Amino acid sequence: MRGPSFYAILEYDGGQFAGWQRQPDIRTVQSVFEAALERIAGRKVGCTAAGRTDAGVHALGQVVSFQLPRPWRAEELTRALRALTPEDMWVVRAGAAPAGFHARRDARSRRYRYVIGCDDAAASPFRHRFEWALSRPLERHTLDAAARELVGSHDFQAFAAVGQQKQHYRCTVIECAWTPRPDVDGFIFTIEADRFLHRMVRFLVGTMVDAARGRRPADDMSRLLAGTDNREASPPAPPHGLFLTHVRYPELDEALTR
């Protein structure tokens, strides 16, 4: 029996999760959150995420949709879910959603952030879990030039993990930029697109970093975008520097933030 529609916005440290998607006998974000939903609903409840983050990838704005047997006030639901989720997960807020709301299908764009530390202190135990401790300089001009190549609609098959057949590999990048970190020596890469392929952001970051280190031609990005073989790209950047930060729902943003 279907009930009222709800949403939740989650933050989580992906370090101890084997990704988002439910898997038998493995701790995933979906399985942990659905266990909390089952406790408050008294029965099994499935949920859908805006993006299926990989093992080790973090989230600051993961949006999840689900249905419960009865109505809940937003404050009551948020408090109940916070009490039932572990310390490496935080429910930012939860509440009623428009009927039939689907976190993945209704999303118009998703935004990711990748954090790199170029100073020696990036290897500190208080930093290395949440950034790529590269501990070496990067050429800013090369990073900026590569990011500019990505804006717009492109076929990103050369920057996707193999093994998942898609009807097409075209994504539209709305915004893409490298920004120096204000507090330490390093960079933050931000990218927003209508959709992302499996490991696409990590392949992009790994390739751009190699170019900025002089390990591949500085103007290589346009050539790679014209290809279809990810063996031409650099290895993907480590997962622990990547964060899903925001999901946009133009027609629903007001409803989801009441």
C-alpha cells in the first residue's frame, strides 16, 4: 500500500560505506537509511537517491525520496530519523514532498565538489580522509583551460567506467571551475551537470591533474572528449576527495525547503 511522499536531505561520510546502492551483507548508505525508515514505518520501506555515490564518496546534499504509511510533520520526521541513523550520517532535514516525487527522475542537475591538498599538511589525519593529499603543486592555468573545455554538451564516454551500457553518454555541463582553497595550498573543483556517468567526475579530475603536473599534454581534454575509450584518460582520482553537494529541482525547490 502506498502512502504519502516524503524527502530527506542527507550528509554522510562515505569512508565506511560501500557506496549508496543496497547490496547483500554489505554496509551501504541505502541499506542503513532504509533500516531507519523500517523502524519508524513498522515495515520495509524502499527509497531512491538523486545520485548513486560510489564507495568512499561523501555527500553534503544527497536527496532521497520515499513513502511512509502515514503523514508526518517535518520536525517530527527529521528528529525520528536523526535518532535512528549512525554517527557517520546526518539528516539535514526531512518532510513531505509533492505526490509522486522521485529524487532521481525529477532532478534537473547535480553538483559535485572535489578537494585537493597541494601542501604537505594535506596528509594530516584531520584532512586526508576528505581530500586528495597530492602534496605537490599544480599548474593553475592548465586546470582552468581544461575546465573550460568541459562546459556545454559533450559525449563523456571516454570519462566513464566500463561495464554499464547506456542509451547515450551525453551530459550537459552547466558549470565547471577550479578554485584555489582560501585556507591552505590546494584547489576545489566544482562541476554541475544534468547527469553524470559512473566515475565520470573522478576520471575528469584524474586527467586534469595529470595535465597540470605535466604528465600529459596540457590541451588534451578536447581530444579525449572526441574519443570513446576510457583507457585514453588518466586513472580516476581517489573517491575520498569527492562530495555530492547539491541537487536542483527547479519546480520543487520551494516545496523541499519549507
